[in-house]
Amino acid sequence: MLNNIGLPGLLLIAVVVLVLFGRGKISSLMGEVGKGITAFKKGVDDGSKELENEMAEEPKAVTPEAEKDKV
């Protein structure tokens, strides 16, 4: 259904949205979208760094022989 919109259709939609919401409202909305994308990317980076740190930690031995050596 959306495959045949084309450039004239997109321009018409953009003009209608601009008329309905106004330039200031669209500008502030896009600013909020940008902040959301930035926060999402930061969260993904923090999560991947946390996973890398957990994987880099030394593996802990849980065998009985390792427990005897520690005592």
C-alpha cells in the first residue's frame, strides 16, 4: 500500500503536517526525538561495555580441588 507514494505524495504529506502543527512544534518534536536517539545509543554502548567487562573477568573455579588449594 505504501509502495507507490512517491515524491509528490511525500511532499504533500510534509506540507500537511507543517500546516497542522506549525514550524515551532515540529522543530521541538525533532529535538526531543534526537535526544531520545542519543540516550538510546548511550544505553546500548553502556550495556555492551558492561557485558565486555563481565566477559573479561577471570573465570572462577568451582571444582573441589580449587577449594582445597585456597584453604
